[in-house]
Amino acid sequence: MGPASYPARLMSQLFAVVSSAFYGFADLSGGLATRRMALWGVMAWSQTLGLGLLAVGVVVVVTDVVAVSDVAYGALGGVFGVIGLAILYSTLAAGTMSVVAPITGAIAAVVPVAVDLITGSRPGPRALTGIGMALVAVLVIGMAGRAHGLSKAILGRAFLAGVSFGVFFIAFSQTSEESGLWPLVVARLATIPVLALIAVVTGTMVRPRGRDLRLLVIAGNLDMGANVFLSLALQRGPLAVNAVLVSLYPAFTVLAAVVVLKERPVRMQWLGIALAVISAALLAL
């Protein structure tokens, strides 16, 4: 990689870390909102309330041209992103956040790396060690989750959410830098009407007030901010590295859960979380 591309790569990694932090805090507020409100109402409102931030981003980020492929990948990413978020929010509401979030994040990191391997990428020993350590982290955290009273169903849903986010990362990595944030606009146009329709049909499109509204505003804007920085990172840097960096978000969720909810993870959980963070660092270096 030449001198001119190194700063761009470094900037993309910075974007990925910022996205990770936003996702981590968004998951906490979204999970809390889902404990108080019905899932589809939370999804519809939070996605809609983040549109203002997206509008600002579209104006700020330069757009040269939007290809058909950018639109297609934006729509695909939007669908899988919403599926992952719906599974994650419902799982966070039903299970211990400090266990569910790391499982989802580790799987979301492994999927793009696996795709790179399948498509011909040849990572070195350090990267392979990181992949193996991420899988071990999932196993360790999962075992701790079972000891913590979590069911196989909750652990399975956390796994599925991670796979969905992995596909979401892959889709947005295929969009061009020239398209700016328009693939993200397409993603929202493809998902918000469906979410609103489901919420209306299920009778969960209730107007939020008070604390519920505050949680939804926070969750929606943090999630949108995370998506904006994710798009910028994946358009400018390597998929595997930036996907892994973004997947560090459970560390922020766990930190917030410990501070806000007074959750106390057991030692094995901390070990699993530490392994997940180390594996991500090995892959990103």
C-alpha cells in the first residue's frame, strides 16, 4: 500500500471505531426501549427518528455518481441490517446484554473474514489466529451465558443477528465511495415503510412519550450515526479489517450495561469478551 493510500486506510479504521462506539450505545438504548415497548413499534420509530441525521450526512458527504449496483447493495444491506437489529433488540430485551452483545459482535466479525477467505484473500498467521480466537470467544461467552441462565433459543438468536450484521457489512462494502451515503438512503427507503406497516398491522405503532421517546431518539440517532460511519469506513478500507473493528461494539454495550444496568458479568464472560477484543485487534493490525 502506497503512501497516498495509507492515510485513507487509517481514516477508514477511525471511522470503523467510531461506528463501533455508536452501535454499542445504540444497542443499549434500543434494548431498553424494547423492554418497555413492542419490538415493531421500536423499530419503526427509531429508524424514522434517525432520518434527520441521515439528511445532514447526505448534504455533507460528497456524492459523484450512484450506480445501479450501489442501489442494489444498499437495499440488500438495509434488509439484512433490519433483520439483524430486530433479532438483536428482542434478544437484548430478553437476555443479559453483557452476554448477548459479544456473541453477536464476534459472529458479525467472523462472517466478512470468512467471505474474504472464500473469495481468495490469504490472511497471514496473525489474522488466522484472530479468527480462531474469535470462534473460541463465542464458545466461551456462550458457555458463560448458559451458566447465567440464558436459553439455547436466546443464544441462537444472538448468533443469527451476528450473521445478519455480517451480510450487512459485506453488502455495504460493495458500494462505491463515489455514491456517498445514498446507498444508506436506499436502505432506509426499503425498510422503513415495511416496518411502519408491520407496526400498524400489529397495533404497535403507538406514539411514544416521555422516557420512551427519549430512548427511541437516542437509539435511532446513534444507530444512524453508526451506519453513516460504517458506510464511510467500508467504502474506503478493507472489508475484513473494518468489519472486525466495527464488531468491537459489544465492548461499549457491555460497559454501558455495567454502568447503567449494574450488570455483573462472571469471570468466564469477561474472559470471552477479552478474547473477542484481542481477536479483533489481531485481525485489524
